[in-house]
Amino acid sequence: MDVAEFTRPDRTPADQLAVQEGLHGVLRAALAAAGADPADCAIDDRGDGALALLPSSVSKSELADKLPDRLAAELRRHNATHARPAQFTLRVSLHAGEVRRNDNGWVGNAVVLAFRILDAKEAKEELSRSGQLVAFIASSYFYDEVIAQDPASAPGSYRRIGVSVKSFEGHAWLRLHGGPWELGATPPALVAAPAHDDVVVRALFPAHEMKRLEGLLSGVETDRLPMIARRATRARIPLPRFHSVWEAFTLLADVNADPDGIPPAIEFLELLAGDLGGDTAAELTEWVEQKVYNLRRAGEQQERRETRVALPEQLRLHLMIVVELDAIDETRCVLSFWRQEDPFEWPPSRGGPYELAVAELERRIDDVIINAESEWSDQAISVALEFVMPRPLLQTPIMAWRKEYGSGFPRPLVYDYPLALRSLERMRSAHWHRLWRMRWDSAVDDNPSLRRIHPYGSAESKENPIDAVLSESTWVGMVMDEPPAAHPDPSAGPDALTAALRAGVPLVVWHPRASAEDLRELVSRLVTGDGGIAGVPGRHRDAHLAATDDDLIRNLVVLLDDPYRKIEPGGPASPTSSGGRR
């Protein structure tokens, strides 16, 4: 079989991929319905077509009887759920004979003849003019011995055509089937949506169903609309900012189905129903169930449901800001950021990079945050900021940083976000990550208390250096007696911060003036509470907002690294690195 006009100009590589995947899906479904188990067949991809070899146990009469209708039906189903460039028609040749296989594929005169009649010029021209879905081209042998012998195969629907391809001169039998169908037409292939929406909706959603859905969706509101739409498309395409649920649905109705055959518009309605609840959700769920059944995609939809991560009540997006110092001049740096659009997708694309002076960091990060907030403006979800810093900048007072300098009234970041300080050194050191994950998992499972936070200095000695102490899996945090040096001196003895990073200890706390003993009570409050160790940044923020002139909390430095939210520093930037939508 061969896809007609596979390389036509309006097909992008993504469309060609959708066509190729659709071809194999259509072929396998049609073979199964015609009595040939695809698992027993040899199916070779040919880029813009395929070669299917069926075992001799398959009834040729049954195949000739059932395959035309089933292939046309599966093609209609594919085309109804894909945009015009990803819709397609087929030429299919039918022949029987002896074949052999070697290391390079299948060979034999029967294979050669099947491909020769497939390229018949008259078949190509007739299919193009007819508006039909499939051109079946049977060899003289297959027509005489199989089709002509069984009225159920509709021998009268075939007509004899001449074939002159390469060295082959002869004739075959042509049947055009499955139409009329004009790709991208309105109707029967498409149904236009109301004019004010300025979109086209496929026959998957007939006019009466669209009217019913519009009535259900027009008054619906959800703060999670951008996230639901993004999840429905599996983040495959950039999406505009939607003004209503109905607008989102009508746009998604014009998006190709995924390889599993589930259209994004149907996935959108199912996710929306799960978010809404109530009578509207029940009606949407009933509609989705019926539509999935009609598409014969109940199994695929069930697989999605089993692997789908439910949306929790409390969602959070992350903006990760990474600073890398210049290798020669430490007064210069490179700023990048990773802005999350969906709480369940990580990592997002890299934004930036920007080269700037270290002294300019706060103002440039202000710009990044303002751009991010503009992109998030249609979401009602909390946001956390993470600063991944090189060691010399770990003393940077991020808790005192502000945003919206352009307004003339800058606002402290801590007023609006939990802030987390993270280690660039650890992020880059993949050979430390296994232990890091183990300690984090241990902390999450145990909901740690002060007993698992090591007060550096109390158990360390020449005989028992900090490296050895922290190797015990008990410790998931460490309170340092003094701030870590920007550039540790190996001759000065073990470096506590390096030891903690190597051992996978996710939480490290210090203060510019207070000792570990002075911080004991404060650290106990930080590590105890809802959310366990992951809730430390939120509790740090709460304590900071509640403090007045409390030097302990205002100058406390908390480094917390989550191993499940990593990036590749210095990786490729996204096409729109200025902070625009990807």
C-alpha cells in the first residue's frame, strides 16, 4: 500500500509522521477486522507506504470480501480526527504468490508484481479525481482466482486497467472505494463551527453534538483551563491564551489525534469533567464514553486513565533560576531560567541565557519574574522560586531580593513566593545523585525531625571526620557552625558543605553569626510540619514574614535540593528564550 501524494507541499514533517503512524494503525485494525491477526503478519514500513505479507492460513476470499470496507472505515476514522495535512488516501495492491526472506527483506516475483501494479498511472489518476478513499488494484491472478469466484467480493465493482511500470507490461483490476470523501472539505468530512469562533471542527463532532457541547461548556469556568488544555495535547503544540472553556475546546477539536487515536478534544473533555464534578461532569463523561466507543478506542483510553496522574487540590509551578559564574572573571555570570507551565511536566525548556555582571542579577531576575507572571496570568496556581547558585554566591541574600523595580515601589520576593536556595555544584555532579535521591526519599518517607539533622561540630573529630559522620544514612540535614567558604582550602581540613553534598544530604542550614546550637529550636520548627522536608521553603517563608527584627530568621540561609527537579545547566536554550511562550 502507498499513501497518495505523501510529499505534497502542505505536509510538514510532523504531518508526515502522523500520516505514517496513521497508516500502520489503519492497516493493523483493518487486517484484524478482516480475519488476519496482525501479529501473524509480516508488516514492513516503506516510509510512505507498507508491505503486508499474510500467512497462507488467512482466507483470501474472506480478505477480499472484508478488507475494502474495513480499510475505508478505519481511514474515515483517522481522517475525522486529524487536520487536513494529516488526512490521507491509499492505493492498495492485492496479489498472492511465493515469497522468500533474506537479511535485507522480502523478495520474489510476487512482491515485485505487487509493487509494479501499485504504481499504475491510471490508478493514481483515478483516485485523485474520484474523491474516494482507497484504490484497490488486484493482480489478474488474484482477481481471476479469488475475487471473481465470490460474489461477496463485489467483482463487478472492479474494472480492468492497463499497467506499464518499468519492465512490467500487463493489466490489473481497479476498484475505487470508500467515498465520496474530499480531504479537508465541509461536508462530509468537516462541519463548520459557529462563525464567531472562526475555527473548523471535524465530523467527529457533528453539528447537533456541537450545539449540545456548546450549551454544556459556554458557562463553565475553571482556573486550571491552561493546564487542562496543555495536558490534553500532551504539550505537543504551543497554545494561545484562551478566554473560555468553549474556545479551548473548539481549538483542540482542530488538532490531530495522538498516535493512540485519541483526539485531544476528547481528552480535554475527560480532564475537564474530572476537574469540574457535578451534573455537567457527568454529562461530559457520558458523551466521552460514547465517543470513545464509536472510535473503537476504549482500550487506548483505559490505558490513559490508568497512567494519568490526578490533579491534586494544591498545585504549584516552579521557576528555576540558574546562575553560572564566568570561568575567568567571577564578577560576570550567565543567567538562565526554567519556567514550568504544568506542575507535572519537568524539565521545561531553558530560557535565556543572558550574560551580565553579578551586581546586575537582582534587576535582571526581576525582568524574568515579571515575564513569567505575565505568562501565568490566566492561572490560579501558587508559584515557588528556586535559585541554583554556584558556591561563591551561596551567601547571596535572596530572601531580601525584590521585584517590580520599574514600579518605583519594589516588593520583596518572599511576600509572594517560597524561595529555595540550591547548589549548582551538586546539580552538575551526576556521580553524587544516587545518594542524593536515597537521602531525599528517606526524608520524604520519614517526615524528619531534629533527630535527623546533624549539628556540625558536635560529633566531628580527627578520628571521626564530617565525611564519615554524614555517610550514615540517618542524616538528611546539617546545621553548620559557620557559613561555607566561597573557595574551600583543602589544607584547612574537611569541608562540611562538600561533605554534605557528596553524601546526598538534601538540607544544609547556616547563619552568618549564630552557631548551630543557637539555631537548634528554629531548625526544629523548619523541618517539622505538613509536607515534610519538601515543605521547608514554605515554613521558612512563613517564619520570615512573622519575624520583625529577629536576626536569626532574617539572616538564616537554607539550602534545600530536591533531586526530582533537576535541569542540565548550560543546555540548549528554547527558541523563545526571552520569556515568551514556547
